[in-house]
Amino acid sequence: LDQPSIVARLSAGLCKSGCNLGDSSMVRLGKYFTIMLMIEHDGSKESLESTITSICAPLNLNAHLVELEDGTLHHCEPDVRISLFAEDRVGVVEDATTPLAQAGLNILHLESNIGEDGEAGTYYIHLEGTVLNGLDALYKALEKLEKEKGIKSHLIPINAQIT
């Protein structure tokens, strides 16, 4: 469950144990707090697991450790930011993301939630990604989504090089 100081206590514990923190994604999902974190550690996988367990146990956090084969970071900057708004229903995320992928969008980050404070029924999807086939293909896919699925959208180009 989400609680104050999770990030501070986790990052402090890892740093004190000789870990170098890399890319991360942290988000509250309902009443839960979820963290994905890349960590550089000179010791063995077992010693890192022990360190993580000793930090996570007092915080009642579950941990899952995956060793990266190549050990490198593959940072990728998004070209666009898209916000989608639809009636909450089964399949809305698939309805939205499939045509965008077919139009050449590689999704790097996606967050979704149901409307807050009495806006129940509206489903929000916010995503960032890289563009493979230009903006026109994305705009056409978004127009089709609104006509056929009732999904409204707002696209913001964040890479001036993409046309």
C-alpha cells in the first residue's frame, strides 16, 4: 500500500548499500504505489536481492528482481505526447493503442485512469512515444478513433524534428 517516504527510504537504502540508481518509473495505482527501477550494483545478484529485501521488508513492499543481460540503458526520448478520452468500457485501451501502433507509434510510456471526483465513466489514457511513419499517419488514426470508437484525443508533438 502507498505510504509516505517509500521513495526516500528505498533510494537512501540502495545508495547506502553502494547501488547506483538509473532510470525509474514510479506511480500510484489505486491505493498501491508501484516502482520500476534500474540499479547498477557491483556485487552478485544474490547480494543485491538481500539488500533489496532488507530495505523492502520493513516497508511491506514486494520486490521482483530481473538481471539485465546486456547491462546497458536504452534511453529513448519521445516524439509525441497523446491524451485520449473515452467512455469507460472493456477493450478501450486495445481500441486506442492498436490503430496507433499500426500508424507507426512506438509507445514508450502509458498511464491510464478513470475520471476522478464524480467524473466516473470517463477513461483517460496519456501516452508518449516515438513516431515511425510521420505525424499525418497518427492524425488519421486519431480521427478514425473518434469517428468509429468515440475516443477523443489531443496530440502534442514534443520533438520539433518530426513532421
